[in-house]
Amino acid sequence: MSRIVIAGGGSGGIMVAARLRNTLSMDEAKITIIDPSDKHIYQPAFTLVAFGLDEPENLVRPMASVIPPGVTFINDELAAINPDSSSIETKGGRKLEYDYLILATGAKLNWDEIEGLKDNLGKDGVHTFYTLEGSVATKKAIEEFEGGEFVVVQPPMPFKCPGAPMKMALMAEDYFTRKGIRNKTNVTLTTALPSVFSREPYATKLTEIFKNRNIHVETGFNPGKLDAENKTVSSWEGKSLKYDMAVVIPHNEGESVYEDTPVADPSNFIKADKHKLISDAFDNIYAIGDCANYPTSKTGAGARKQAEVLAHNLAARIRGQEGKASYTGHVI
């Protein structure tokens, strides 16, 4: 029996566990998921909560209710990985040995990268929708907003769901129009890119949409400092924008447990083959979803396609066959 340990019970971890369990019998594999949370939160709907289109309680499920049948769940946090001995350690003091390890720990929000963000988040017009609590607070702030400078601040790539900041700007513009305050509101989206989006045919169309809806796009903007006293956000390039309400997406990075390990890059994202999803350093370690350094969007849709490839190839490998599936970078 092969021992498969999955670190992370988010969308990627759950989907690959379900596919593996549906393919491999109980005699072929023991599958274990570890995650520090006892709740599973559906992140893609955070923007809906921010505009009152969904309720926070609809996004939360007990973790035990989404674990696939036949998969063991351990409510604990990954503390160390020992690839040379094929084992992991948890903060709760467990040591688990594995034949195959799947890293699905997601991306970590770094609130310290933009100076002043952490200390002022949730007050004085500074908000985020990249947490459930933040999306609830953003909803209240948007409802109370009566006009002025509304700025959506993006970090440089990579970060979770790069379409979400554009979605926030577009939904805000629509909301302010319906509320009757669009004529006294300026909506701005910042981006480190030279245009609102980087790939055709979407780039041209999105540029046209933003122009037609009079949403300003501040390009070449890598946010470095938030000055709550003067209500400005500044970039490393020396640009400065005034805001009355700033909706900030923090920088993203991999979990600190990977720091200084051979499995991760300097940002703690897992280094793995973008087609086979196997670690560059250890051939019995896989990576799925936001924790990996794949050159694709970090989205649940991407993790879904990766889960299909990973499960197919790993199941074949366990059965002594050659897995021929390859991840193409398809997201949605």
C-alpha cells in the first residue's frame, strides 16, 4: 500500500485527494490530508461578499464535510518536511512517513511588504477583500462610501486570482453608478504591468472596457508604501496616488515552512516541473495549486486542471505504469 500525504486542505488538496481516492482502491493507497484549519473557505466568492451578492456563512464548511470518503484528515499544521527520509513533521508533534507527498498549502498573504498596510488595514479607508473578514469589512466601507478617490491596489505577480482586482474595480464602478455617485467618484486600478492585462485577446478588450467605463489604470505601479495620514499609496517607481478608499491586495508568497529548503524558490513557492507537477529536487514530491511556481494564474480553476493530471500520473505510477498526462497551463 502506498502512503500518500497531502499537505493542505484547500481546493487543490481536496480535488486531488478526491480524484486519487476515486481511482485507487483502499488496498492500493492510504491517503491523508493535513491542514491547520477545521474550516474550508471558498475564496473565489470574496468579491461577491464585498458587494452583498453572497453571505459569508455560505462560503464556510466544516473541513470534515469536504474531505472525500476514504481519506484521513489530520487537523494539524505542517512544521517541517524531511525529503531525504520521506517524512513530515507537524506542529502538534506528529511525524508522518510517506511514499508520495503532495504539497497543496496555497499562497500566503504578506501584509508587511507594503509599508503601512498592516498597521492601517480595516480603518481609515484601507481595506482588502483577500480574506473573508476583509471582504465583510470592505462591503460595509463600500456601502458607506459617498464619493472621492477609490483605488484598487495590486501587488506584482504572482498573487492569487490575478483577475480579482480587475473584477473589484469593474464591480465597484457599476455599484457607484447604480448608487448615483459615479459622477463624483474616480475609480483607479494600479498594476505593475504595462497594461491592464498582459495577454491577448483579453488585453485589448479589457483596455477598451476600462476606457469606456472611465476607470483609470495606473500602469508600472509596484506598491511600496501606504501613508494613512496623508491618504496616499506610493510605488517603488516614485509614483503617488491619493485615495479616499483603498482596496489593497497584499503581496503573496509561499509558506515559511519551505524557507531555505531545496524544494522552494526565494519566495517560498515550490519549484516543480510545470507539465508533470513533480518537484525539481525530489521525484516523490508533487505540487498543486497556489503553492507552486508554475507560470500560470494561481486560481482554483488552475488547481482543478492540475489535479486531473497529477492524480492520473500518480495513480499510474503506483500501479507500475507510465503516466502520460501533461499539464498545459490551462486555467479556465
